[in-house]
Amino acid sequence: MCGIVGYVGDKQAQEVVVEGLRRLEYRGYDSAGIALVEGGVVHTTKRAGKLANLDKALADEPLPESTTGLGHTRWATHGPPTDLNAHPHTDCTGRVALVHNGIIENFAQLRIALGGRGHTLTSDTDTEAVAHLLEEELGGGTDLAQAMRAVCRQLQGAFTLVAIDGDQPDVVVAARRNSPLVVGRGNGENFVASDVAAFISHTRDAIELGQDQVVTISRDDVVVTDYDGAPVDVREFHVDWDAAAAEKGGYAWFMLKEIDEQPQAVSDTLLGRYSPDGRLQLDEMRLSDDELREIDKVIIIACGTAFYAGLVAKYAIEHWTRIPCEVELASEFRYRDPVLSHGTLVVAISQSGETMDTLMAIRHARQQGSRVLAVCNTNGSTIPRESDAVIYTHAGPEVAVAGTKTFLAQIVACYLLGLYLAQVRGTKFGDEIAGIVGQLQQIPAAIQRVLAEAEPVRELARSLVDTRSVLFLGRHVGYPVALEGALKLKELAYIHAEGFAAGELKHGPIALIDHRVPVFVVVPPKGRDMLHDKVVSNIQEIRARGARTIVLAEDGDEDVVAYADELIRLPKVPTLLQPLVATVPLQIFACELADALGRDVDQPRNLAKSVTVE
């Protein structure tokens, strides 16, 4: 969850590192700190709270000029967010500075042992123990890379570690296990970071780091080994977006910018998937057609917003392929001893590609012999690397903690998977697949229309600033849309919100209805069997009990008009594609209400963008 930057080059390290931290603050904003090496001495400054607190401290007491340094933004796990617990952490001598993302599971035993050997640990963190272990290894005459390898062999858990040594002022050493770390390769400078966004303004050339690897960067070299010191092969890649994509571009919030980028995100995720000869082609489909024909069950695993994308995808995959499809929370998956086989395709959805619950779930699935396909927005991340196939969502960088454009891109990627399976297995004719692809290609324009007509949604949000509970109802693919709408409101506005399947209303949730409760209702298109009429009946039921009904219905649906206190019109699209337009007003509503309440829309309290610990 934490943001990490390390730098060696010819620029002022403080400027490079703080700039990188600013781009990574979405990963953690409980505290921040940096360390620089100058004249054989490690200098550190760290502060609790947002990065602005660190900026002020550095302005009040500038650090010496240096071309080697590291920095950290923290999402607290061990110990509260205080100056003392902020990273970097140092050893007894002050020779080493270390930052860390993840959890050291055996830290308690390590702290006790270190105390017994005369070390004094002053913070509540698990991280500080590692700094003292490095001190011991360096005291034996080894260099920082050797010391890091020796220490990593003693650690249990998930971690990214980045360290500098006052006696080696021209190198930064980093290690990873089950936690994100990427190298940026520049010209006369090199970087390590938990996300390419940290160095994107300097270089777009990057190197993937594998599991249990240590990297040493200097100005002109990058050396990667395993924990035993043996050289390893690495994969280099080029980032296909630039620094401007990670800037606000005049918007008050990154989330507003990213909501407006959704037509492009959907368009780019579709781009190049359909060949001139009329067949779907996916980026890294390393599973053969014969392997895909053996699939007899699909299980989608994900967390949070990605889980709701999976719930939408289930309807399409089963409808188009006739393969049973389950959707599970990745955090629960392996603990219930799921029934898996070689015929099971596990689809892991993760924006970052580093979500720890999802990563451990796919490892469990592979141990059981199942095939794994990743849907991911981050090139070079761990989940795609450990999967049998990947569909990348080309949504570009998403900085706001609450996912928006990646949610729609994930749904589109899952639709492409469903159509690809239908193509391989022959459950859809080529012209049918072409027709659905054509419908998907019309969606960006439909989303653009929703965005252009969103001002009444913003006005509605501002009028409900005193509301303390909001309910969301939907059926079929509208049900996950309702869940996602409620999640966004909880994340951003910190008020009670729940999403329900509309058919469950009379089985309990209707007890929550009174005149104070606004209820959003996602109405299915009129052609969807009897569901449309049933949802209209639900609207009448809740309105009869005094609720304020806020109805999302497609153009031309006049049946809802008499029962809607507020009516949000949606472009007419096929039923399975409706979530791609119906979600957008709910995102805008949550963002606007949170802003009206004075919330930090991009960095909600207690949340971080990537959950890299279990």
C-alpha cells in the first residue's frame, strides 16, 4: 500500500524523490519521509500526515544537496501514524536508512532477538527491525546488496525494501517478496519505485522485478540477483503513457478527470481486439484454443470495485458461453477450500496487479492445477506475471483511490473474454460476435453523452448534503451497479449506503424505507423479460412509503415517469452493456456529494489505492 521511491543519478535527489512521492501519495498518506546520502552521512526528514507536512519540514530545515536518496508515503499497519513511526527508519549507528511496504510477519521475534543483542528500537513498526539487521550484516564487512540478501533470507511475510548506506553513497539497493517494485532505467540515472508513476516524468523504460529478487541501482547500472546472489534474467518494458496522463489537467480532483476519461478508457481497452478477418484477438492469451475448450467452470476472483466488475461479467460469460461462472471475494477464496480442477479457469481482476488477497488466491488456484487469466491495468505487475494469460485494461494511470475508469475497463475486458471463449468454443457465430463487438464500440459515445448531461446529477448531490443514508436497487446486471454505487458513496462521503437486489426488497430491506431515505433505482431496459415491470413495481412500493425515488432509466421509458421524484436518463443500449452507462451517474453523484461535504475525494480516510497486505 505504501509509496516508495529510490533514486541515483545526476539530479538533486530530494527534488526527484519528493516529486515521485507526490505521484504516489494515493498509495498511502498517513505519513511521509525521505533520506539522502551526503558526505558519508545519511540525512532523514519525516512527518506524520499528508505529504504537505513533509514539504513544510523540508522548507524549514533543508537537507544537504545529494544525488542519492529514497522516500516513502505510509499506509499504517504496525503503529499509529506518528513522526516516530514514519519511514525511513535507521539503525543504531545512523549509517542505514530503510523504507518498506508490506508486513514482516516474524518482526516480533526479530525485535526481541535484536534487543537481546544490544539494539535499541524506538518505533512501533515492523520495519525498524530490518534496518538493525542490515546494520549487523554491514558490520561484518559486507556491502549493502549482500547485506540485503542475507537479511531477506531471515524475513517472513510480504515486503518491498529499499535501503541506502552512508558508506556507499552512489547506490540504492531494493528487494521484493509479494509486494510491488519496479525499476526505471534512465540516462545516467536509475530509479526504483512501487509504481512507474513515480518516475514517469524522467523515463518510460522500466524493468520488471520477479519474486525474491534484489536489485542494485547506480547511475549507469542495474544489477538484479536472487536472494542467493545468482544473476537473474529480467523483462524490460516501455510504459505507453506519459507524465501528463498522471496530472490533474485543470480538474479539482483526479477522480473528476478519471470519470471524464472513461470514454477513452473503454475505447482503448477495445482497440486492436478485433482483427480484419473478423476474429477476436487478446493481448497475452497464452492458453491454447484446445485448453480453453477444456474449461468447464469459470471462477472470477477480485476485491472491492473489481469484485463488482466480476459480478457484471458473470451474466455475460454465462449467457454467451453456457459455462458456469462463479464470482468470489479473493480474500475468502482459498480459505474455504474451493473445488478446483484442471478444467477450472480462474479469472483474477486487479487494477494494480499487486492486490495481495488476489495474488495469494491465484497461487492457490495454480497449486490445484487450475488455469489462471488476469485482467489488469498495470503492465509488469505480479498478478499478470504469475498468470497463464492476461487481458490488459488500457485505462491509463488511475490516481484517485476510488476506482472509476478502471471499473468500466474491467467490465469491457471481461466481456472480451466471454466473447473470446464463445468464439473458441463455438457457442456464438462469428456474425453474432461481430454484432456485440459493434455494440461495445458504440459505448464510448454513449458514456460521453451521460457525462455531457450530468449537471442535474451534480445538483441533486448538492441538494442531499444533509442525507445520512442512501439505498441503491437493481436487478440482473443492475444489481452490481447498485452495489458499486453504494460503495462509492461509502468510500467518498463516509455516509451509510447499501446496494440491494431489487427482488430482495420485501425480504427485509424495505424496513429501512422512510421519508428521509433517497433510493436510487437502476431500471432494466424494457426488453428484458419481466424484470423491467417488476422493478417499476419496486419503485411504486418504496415511493408509497415516503422514500425519495431517484430513477435511472433508458431513453423512451415512460413507465417510470409517474413514480420518479428524480429521473436520470440513460442512452438506450443492450441490457448486458447497461452497466457501462448506468454506473457513471452514480460515480458523479458520490464525487459531488463528497466534495460538498468537504471530503478529500482523491484520498479518502483510511484507504489506499493498492491493498498489498492481507
